Amino acid sequence: MLAKTKKILLIAMLTTLIWVWADLSSDSMLSNKRATLRVSPGLAKDLWVTINGAEAVEIYLDIKGPASRIEELKRDNEPLEVFFSPPEEMDKQEYQYPVMSLLEKYEKLNKIGLAVQQCKPATVEVKVEKLVTKQVKVLCVNEHNLIEDNVNIEPTFIDMPVRGYWSGDRLTAFVKLSPSQLSQLGTKPVTVAPYVEIDPQRFIYSDKSVVVTGSKESSAKIAYALPGPRIGFSLNPNIQDKYSIEIVQELSDNLSTLQYMATVNASEAYKKSAYHILIEIQESDIKPDADGKPLPITKDIIYNFPSESVRKGEIEPLRDKSLPSVTVQLTPKS
């Protein structure tokens, strides 16, 4: 009985070895597997690196290896990410880098017996810039990137790595606070790390935090930006049944996204309004052209703030902003 059991186990082991050998000897190829080549997050903060002008680029790999491993890779939904750090011996500021030299050491694939045979693109343009430590002023912005003036920041100036040519107003760092953080400033300070935006949507954060405070009065109202405000028309009763009205001039930038100051509750009430802004047309606004048809009319908009919020001083137009205007055309109804 024991001899028979040993024989069965031997046959099973040999069968398994044959299967393993067959799998290893039958390589398969996966073409155009998408991956991301990304600047390593572990670089020194004073070293700024871009790949083809960005933080990351898509690359496409031809991968070869055992058929079972290739099938596993096809089923794996986890994205392939390859991190790039400039070679220490590379002292050029700009150069073409052969991507395959990095992929040959790609541990995620190598440890399961897969190898990259080809990469597209074969090379990428790498730029390396040494940043310079300079003193920058720290400003506070809200979630819409609007500057909050009614806060105190300590310290107001900090040292941060920036581009060597930055000067004047460009030497600015920011702290971004949420509406809840802004509303609590009157009673509780907020500690947060400032950042500088070296490239669009690419940031460097300071190792040191600043403390943001504000009085109850100054922190009550927060700057808001309302995209796509709803527009209503208010016509004099003598003309409202005589004309149809349409906007003939595109809304200005500061009206397509409406900016205002409000408390949290007042802003929520305002967002629920049927119309956020009104355009008021009086009979005296109508001037005929040579053919007797109404000329286009340009009017300043009216903020349709909730009257109770206005009475309590809880909402107002954004300071230091000119009142937006819009041009409309009246057409006589037939």
C-alpha cells in the first residue's frame, strides 16, 4: 500500500513539473500594455523634473513571458506605474532619456518572470531644474482659489524653493482652506502647510506650517464662486407683453462664474434661488434705430440676493470687482 501511494505521489509530482515546464517554455506576448512614467515623488524639493513637459506621461509596453503570467497581467486592474529619478551622474538640464534603460529594472514585472521587449515612445525629453530658496509671502485662498483678505497668517513670510527667475508678486505661497475651516477662524486657528505652484497643478508644499486666524466678524463671510448662474429678466409692466428678450453678448468672465461674499447659510439660500442675477429693463431703456427697431441695450446686472440675508449683512458682491454688465436685444412680438 505504501509503495502504491509513493508511486501515485511521484506521478503527480512529475505531472506538475511537466505543466510548469510547459508553461515556462511557451512564452506569450502582450502588446501595447498602457503604463505611466511618472516623476519620482521622492526627489529633493529643490530639484524640479519634467517628462515631456509634464509630471507624468503615458507609455505603451510590449511584454513577454510565460503564458500564465501574461494572463495574470491582463486580468490585473492595478495600473502599471514606473517612477523616474534623474541619474546622479547626469548634469545636463535637458536631455533625451531612453525609457528601456529604466524598464529593464522594473521590479514589478521582473519578479514574476516578465520582461519588456519594446516601449513606445522609446525616448522622452527630460528637463531638470535646480530650484532656488527665496522668501515668499503667504496668502490664504478658499476652495475656489479666491483670496481671503480678512485673515491673519503667522508667519506671513516663509522660505521656499522656487524658480530662480521669480520675483516681485510672483514670490507667493498659498494656504487653501475649506468653508468649514474658514467659518471656524473666529474661534479656532487653523494650522496648515503652504504651497507654491511651480507648474500648473504641480505643487511643492512647505515642511513648515503656518497658523491662520481671524476675528468672528471677518470670518463670518467667505468668498464664493458660483458657476453658470441662472439669469432672470425684470421688464416694466408696460412692455413685458410687447417684447421678447434675448442675450446677444456673451457673459463676461466675472459673470459666467459669479463671485460674492456670504456666510455659509446665506450662500446656501442664494444657490437655491430661482434666479441668481436679474437684468432689469425699463421702458425708457428702449431706443429705436433708423428703422424704428429697438437698439441693443447694455445693462448692469442685479444680484438677486435673499432679502433677509442682505438685511442681516450676510451676503454682498465680491469686493474690488466691477459690476458685470450684459447686452440684450428686445424684439417686438407679432
